[in-house]
Amino acid sequence: MPLPLIPIAVAGGTLLSVIFAGKKGKEAYDNYKKAGELVNQATENYNKAESALKKAQENVADEFDELGFLQKSIIENSLERYKNLIDQLDIKDSKELQEIIGKETIENIAQIEQVITALKSALSGIVAGGFAGSMAGFGAVGGVGLLATAGTGTAISTLSGAAATNATLAWLGGGTLASGGLGIAGGMWVLGGIVAAPLVAITSIVIAMFSEGKLNDARAYSDSFKALVEAVKGEQLSWKEMMSKIKEKAKILQETDVSLKSQIDKVFTAFVQKGNSVSKWETKEQENLKSMMNLADIIVNTINAPLMNDEDPLTQKIMAHQAKSKKLIEEINEKWGEK
């Protein structure tokens, strides 16, 4: 919430001449004016920085939302097509196939299918509640259903309905209340908005401070806000960095998805023309199968990778800026706020 500016010129010449009569009156008036300018400049600078920060956060939230819908679309279309096609193929782990496709790729088939199922379950768990910002949350944290477990130790991906929704929300909130997390309400807060900044509660004490010509106090007030503005600007720059990471991930997913769709079409054609026994296919067709499997693996791993998590350096930087701002705001409110 923007802080109000305080009018400096509040009286006509006659009133001012009465209040600020004589040499000392002139000095008092100069102090009054300078104090007011310092307070108002500090307030303006903070309001501008706060407005720019909110805009950056809104842009990131919108971008996370788009990423979430992109991931949802890929899971429900390309990855679903991939899984259905793989299920129909007879891919026996023969020496010949190992030489073309690779032993690791063949052994990875079941795991990738499980991951796709887990992603679909995680997605349904988030969307089922219909909470505002749910796709932004999915964009930010990636495949939570694959990695997360409910407070009972059960994988979220194995749950359904309200149980899956509640477990997912609790995970987003840092765990259940019993485990020291924010619980379901915290998860709803994460999905509803990226950050909830504490408020600066400047009140009438500031008016009294500079109207009485307390120039030193006004300077101290200004210095306090300079530090806060720097912290706010630092967080804004970090959110801009996050925006670049989101765009980069979206680009990788979009480009890889186009390639995967192309390979799925080629493999499906071979399946229709040659049957489901991959060992009887031509070498080129088997290579197309390998390419399709590798592309699906890339997409799954990319979707699963969270852009925001406690171990991520950029997320840590954002959290550090927020913690610093919170501390400075508490100090400002303690010194200059309502008593």
C-alpha cells in the first residue's frame, strides 16, 4: 500500500509569519521545510520501489501461470500419446535392440511411464480444488506429485480426490502443521500469490516529527527508507531473473514437445505398418523409437524440475531480500509507527 505524502506548504503568509516570526522562526521554518522534503522524498522513493516490485511479482505470477498451463497441455497430450503408444509396443530387451536403442533407455521405459502417471495425478490434485493461481503453483514447483509425500508418508501421486488436493496444498505450504509447515492454508497462500509483503505503518508521529523541525529525526527516517528501498529493488531484480528462468524453461519444453510429437507420428506409422514387435522393424524405425523415448525423458525431467525451491540459489536470494525487507519494515514501524 503506497504511503501518503505529507503537505509541506499548509498555511498562508500571515499564519506562517506568526508561527515562524524572527530569525529563530526562519530557522525553524527552514528545518520544517527540509524535514518535510526528506520525509516526502523517502516516501516517494519507497512507493516507486514497492510499485515496481509488485509489477515484477505480478509478471512472474502470470508467467508461472502460462508455464503451468503449458506443462498441463504437454502432460495431457504429447506424454499421454507417448504412454499409450509405448504400452502397445513389444519392446523386448534383446541384444540387437540394446545396440540400437541402448540398455539404459529400454530399462527406463517403465520408470518414465510411472513418472507420467505421477505427473497426471499431481496435476489433478492441484486442479481439483479450483484454487486461484493453481497453474502458477504448478509452474513454480514442477511435478510435486512425483517428489512429494503426504504427512502420513504416502506418496501424493497415489492419492485421489480431496485427499490428493489437501496433501498437495500441505506440501506447497512446507508440510503439515504437525511437521512444522504451514499446512493446507499455507499451500493455498502459495498458490494464491507469490508473496505477501509486510506493510509499512507510518502514522501521525512522522507529521509531528518534521512539523516540529526535528531535522535529525527526518534524516534518520530518510536513511531507514534508503536501506529498505535498496532491499526492495534487490528483490525486484531477483524476480526479473526468475522471469528469465521461466521463459527459458518454457522455450525448452515447447521446442522439445514439437520434436516429440514428430517422433511419435513416425513411431506410430511404423507400428501401424510393421506391427508391435519392435525387433522386426527397420533400423531407422528403431532409431526413431529411441529418439522418441529420449525426448519424452527430457520433457518429464524438465517438467519435474522446480524453478522455486529451498535449495535453488535464486529462490534463496529472493527469500533473503524478503527477510531483509521484513526486518527493516519492523524496525521502521517500531521507531516511526503508531505507538
